[in-house]
Amino acid sequence: MEKDKLFNVKTNWKHATQEHTIKKLDVSQDMSRSAVFERAIKAAVHVKDWRSTQALLSGLEKNADAPVFTNFQAKYGEEIEEMLMEVRAKMLEDLQKSGLKVLQSQYVLLLLQANYIQKLKEEKLSIRDETLIDEENVDIPEMAKIFCEMMLSDKDGQDIKAIKKILVEWRNKQ
């Protein structure tokens, strides 16, 4: 049986802000910290240069809506541990070029989160169909496609809430 490892770090508002952003963008079913952490590591395996991700952190602004937490814990298995070791080594190699001497776990988490947010944004943009459509050209399959796109790209939006209300009202009338 695979023994779980534990990634445990003290956090600050930057971690909280990024976690809040991830929860808004990630459409995965399992949103536990461990599951998000694993997906972030898997997304980090193919990063070519961590200095561009490091640059993203300098523009991070505090989100007042993000719930603040003081500790981050995530369990992971041996496969993820190997990936994490490779990712950490690549981070250190890249960031030493810009003067970093020690790579702390808190900073590893910030970089993983920032990279994962970028990947989620890229996926969101690739889902979106940029063509304009006319109302009379929208049949049932097209409506389903648009609805799926809407759920994936804006799951907490006002339009989804309005559609949800319409669906509930329709169901209750039946």
C-alpha cells in the first residue's frame, strides 16, 4: 500500500488569493487541497522556465474576498512525490539564474499555484468559441454546446444562476 506524504507549510494572503482564484477557475469535481495540489504538480512538470511564473507573482494583488488561512496541508503519494522532486529541482535551477539562493516550500507552493492558474486560464480560453451566432441558428445541440461552454468557463456567473432558477421553476411545474 502506498504511504501518503504530507506537504505542510505556513501560508499568507498570497496563497489564499491564489487558492481562491483556482477554486473559481477549476472545473474539476474534487476540489480538496490534496487533489488541487496534485493537479498543480502535474501541470508543473512541463514548465520550461520558472522565471516567467515568478514574474507573475510580482503582479499578484490581494483579494479581499479570499478566505485567509494560516496553514496549507496536502497529502500525496509516491508518484506525485517523484514529480514534486523533479519540479523543485527545475524551479531551483531556473530561479538561481535570477539570484535565488534557497527554495522554501512556501515559495514552491506559490509558484505551483501561479502556474496552475495560468494553465486553467489557457484551458478556459481554448474552450471558448469566438464565432458570433444568431438566435435563429441555435438548435438544441448548439444550445447544449453553449450551455456546457458556459458551465465550464463561468460556473459562478449570474447567467448560470439565472438558468438554474429557470430549470428549477420548470422542474417544479412538471
